[in-house]
Amino acid sequence: MGDSSSPNVQFGRSAPTIPVTDIQQALGFCASKLGMEKVFESGDPVGFVILHRDVSEIHLTLDPEHTASTRNFAHILVSETL
């Protein structure tokens, strides 16, 4: 599997972005149930947060009008070697 036109690219960790309607509730869940630590936040009020544990990240983005769907989003972090 893989694309032979870019053999030197190495995939690293992934960081899914999850839209949430209540960022404080989502932060509480990620900290208490998943053992994640907040390492970045942006906005006033806070509208974007990065949580970290080991080599994994979760990005929370505030969307008060969000309705759950079957689509998921993820950032794929790769090496810059081409």
C-alpha cells in the first residue's frame, strides 16, 4: 500500500479535529476520562483547544450549532522529507 511517487514521506501521529457544542464540557471529559492535558487554547471566549497525551492530540473546535454527522476530520502529520 502507499504511493510510490513519494517514498520518503513518513506518516506520524494524527490529530483529529472534533467540533463540540460545549468546549468546557468536552475539556472536562478529555481530561478526566482520557487523561489528556490542554497544551493550547485560542479565542476569547475559547473556541479552539489542543489536548495532548503521549504522542496523540485531539483538537476541539467550538461550534454551538454543531449537529453530529457521519463525517470525521483529521489532520495527518507527516515528515517534510520529499
